[in-house]
Amino acid sequence: MTNKIQNQIKEENSPYMGGEVKTATLANGAIVNEGLAFPKREPKIDEIRDGITMLKRFSLDNTVIIEGKEGVIVWDTGGHMEAGKRKYQALREITNKPVKAIIYSHNHYTMGAKAFVPEGEEGKEIQVLSHPDVHKNRTNSAIELDPAATRNGAMHFGSYLPSTGPDAHFGSGAEGGSKAGYIEPTYGVQDGEKMNIDGVEMQFFYTPSDTYDSLTLWLPNYDTVITNSIWNVFPNMYTLRGQPYRDPKGWIKGIDIIRELNPQYLIPEHGNARRTKEESYQLATNYRDGMAFIYAHAVRGINKGLKPDEIADSLEFPDHLANHPWLKESYGELKHHVKGIYSGLIGWFTLDAADINPVSIPFRSERIVNGFGGANKIIDLSNKALDDKEYAWAAELITHVLNIDPDNQKARQIKANALRQMGYATPASSSRGFYLTHALVLEGKVDLNQTPHGLTGLGDGIEKLPVEQLMKLLEYKIDPVSAKNIDKVMVITLSDLKQDFGLHVRKGIAEVSNHKPKKFDMTIELPSEIWKEIALGKTKIEDVVSQDQIRSSDIKETIQFFNLFEM
């Protein structure tokens, strides 16, 4: 069978190119792929065995309560305080014992921790254990990318989508809550470290998964493993919202540690616990085999010199893995993981020399539009593709018109229609979020520059970051066009902290120094709280320079200098 015929068959089976798709309509009107129509289940307190209880479906993550001699140990606290409070209330239905320790599985589910420290008990010592890098990753992780991370995460989880109707969000996108209740870890455990906390013997293992600061906890006296390495869907080896490369080899190695421990009880970060050695071992084996198959397929394709799309399109997942209930594409798509591995291993270059210095997007699209006979001809062909249910082709073809005429309303609506149908058809929730959000953007119903209600990015945490980090943000906010001929130095003094910084704008580049430079052109002195308001774009320099708390060597020059930055 030729590659041409193989590709044709794959396109015919694609849900985005006329392949058979079954959809379902949820209670809020959301149209989703039938595979995403999970039955709504209420939160449940699930006693795994004596001394170990799992709080499931109170939020995205499972919280595990381990009873000690005098108190309880809590594994994960939820992604925000609202979730943490729900879980703490459930804890109090189980026991009145005090919280002796909190364990963070990784940096994602740390923000509900304060809910487990009731009012009046803040002064009591509670151990907070984690991988040593959790605090660094929680507080320092690429704050310069916070706007993009917030926007992309909101699309990924469907936070821009309406609450009712065909385009409505569902599942994780519907989960509200943003208030941060993070507590800094008191101790970073070592790989393989054994501890006794409140009479409970435990051992920690470094098992990188969707973050490099993930842990697996082994409770030998309970024959139980609790881990972030296994979920109830195929693991997101790559995520559409964009994050650093997730190395499948480390993830697989961590699961192999679990297989070697061979526990009777296996409690995953998401999904139901396994209660027999056979079930636990088989789940761990199938889960690691799914990742191993994808990784090996990508490596083979790279070694053959294939392009990432070619490698992804040639993927044929084994039936026993494709049909496994915990290896469904309901979160991310397998093809995306293949491309993510390609990029993570060898970067963006496809090894086709024509891709080294391609023509610009507008140039390419203009030539394609003209070659097809003009914009109106492409609009007609795109509408035909829609009628033929070739949604992916319609979206790709009409994009060439929008690349040269972004305000063409007919083209915008055609693309929106195509993306919407792809959103209804996709088996993956994250793909649905992006498809439907972009459809609404094209129709002018969503503004990606407006953060969805309830989302705050780093939230409360960003204002609590060291001023050095916030000052450093200026290096990424400089407008290189406005500043291309500027070479000036400002001293910024934070009066309440008695701390000096240098800010040098040097012909389109901004450089921050954590000390007062020897030579400078202007000065400004102001309280750190006002500075944070300016740095985070919550207020403009023009609105505060007249305040008594602010002193400037030249107010007009200061305003002009700060206007070189995109605050």
C-alpha cells in the first residue's frame, strides 16, 4: 500500500475530515465528542483501607488522608483555596485529628494548603514536605511568561467559553476558583529518603511526570503507593498550552519504580484507586507501555529522517492500549505527543532544507490565494469543504485569506464555523477548548487580552514575589521600536526598602541591575507597593508621579522613560 493511499485512508477516518463522529449534548447544552460525555459524579470519601482515605472528585486532583498516631498526613490540597476548603470539610467528616503534615505531589496542587490550617491554628507547627524544587517552581517559574501562561491555560481549560449552549465549557473548564492558599514547604525530601511521620513509615521517590518536581510516596506498612505518575487518561506528554519538554523516559522510569514496589493499593493523582496487586501492576504496566510506544515511534521516525507530521500521521496505537479505559485521548491527542517529543529531542527543524529560511507567512498566503484564483475563489472552496465536512481543510485553506486580509468577515466566519465543528468532534478536552475559543475570537465574542473572570495567573502570589523579580520583568516589557535610539540610565529607589536598582535602556534593550549604577541620567524614589502597581500594569506612571511619596529628578523625563515600556 502506498503512502498516498495510507494517508487518504487516515484522512477519511479523521474526525476533522469527514470521519464518523458521535457527539453528545451535556446538561448545560455543550456539544462534545461522545467520548467526553462522562457521567457527572458527586465527590466521594473513599476509604481505601484502614488508615488511608481518598477524597476524590472534590477537585481535579485526589487528596489522600493518612492517619497517624496523633494526627493526619495530607497528600495534596487542591489547586485553589475553594477546593482546599471543600476537602478540609470532608477531612473533618472522617476524623477530628489535627493535620500533622502536608505532602505536595508536585507544584500544581499546592494552592489549597492554607485551608488545612484552620483559623487559630496558624502558629502550630505543620510539616510541609515536597520535592526540593517545588517552591522554586511555584514562585519563580518564568514569571515573564505569566500573561501567556494565563491566556493559554484559559484556552486549554475552556475558561473563555460560555457557561451554557453548544460552545459551553465542561469538566475542568467549569471548575471555578483562583484564590491562592500556598504554604512554602518546610522540608525538601531526597530521592529514596525514608521517614517516619507521626508513626507512619514512608519512603519518597523522585518520579518526574508532567513536572520535574513530582514525587511518588511508598507506604510499606500499608502496601500502598500514592503517585502523580499515573492518571485516569493518557498522560499529557505534551500540552497545547505550552510548557517545558516533558521527558517520557523519566516518566516511564518513575512508573517502573512503582512496578518494582508492586503495591496492593495504587492511588493515582487522578482517577480511582486500584486495590489488588494484579490490578495495580497491570495498570502501571499498560500506562508506561503507552508512553513507551509513543516515544519509541517518535525516535524511529526521527532516525528515518521523517518530518514531525509524517511521524505523527503514521502512528498506529496497539489495540490493547488504544482500548484501555485509562489511555483514552480525552485530555490530549496522541499525535500532539509525537510532535512534542520531536521538538523536545531535536527542535523545530524538520530536516527539509526548504524549511530553513521559508518565505514569510503573508508572502506565502498571497501567492497561494492568487494561485487559487483570488480570495473569493478560496471562500467558495472553503465553503464547499465545510459542506463536505472537511473541517480541517476548510480551516487551513481560509487561513490564507485571513493572513493577508484579517478583517475579511466572510473568511473569519468560515474559519469560525470550521473550528467549531472540530471542537465538537475532537476526543480531547484541551483541543476542544482551543478550537471553540478561537471560533469565538473570530466572531468577536471573546477578547484574549481580557482574563476570564476568576483567573488571575499567578494571582496573589505575583505581588508577593521579591521586588528583584518584578524589576526584572522590565527587561521583557521594553518596546524596542520606541527605544531604538535611547541610551539612558535611571536609578529606581524603593524608599520603604531602602533598596536601589539601575535601569539602563540601551538602544532597544533594557538591563536591570540590583544596585545603584555609578553613572545615571535620572532618578525616581517611591514606595515598593506603588512600584509593584506600575510594574504589573495596574496603574500608570502618569497617575502617580504627583503623589507626595514620589520624588523624581525630572517628572516629564521620567514619564517619557517609563512610556518606553509596555506596562
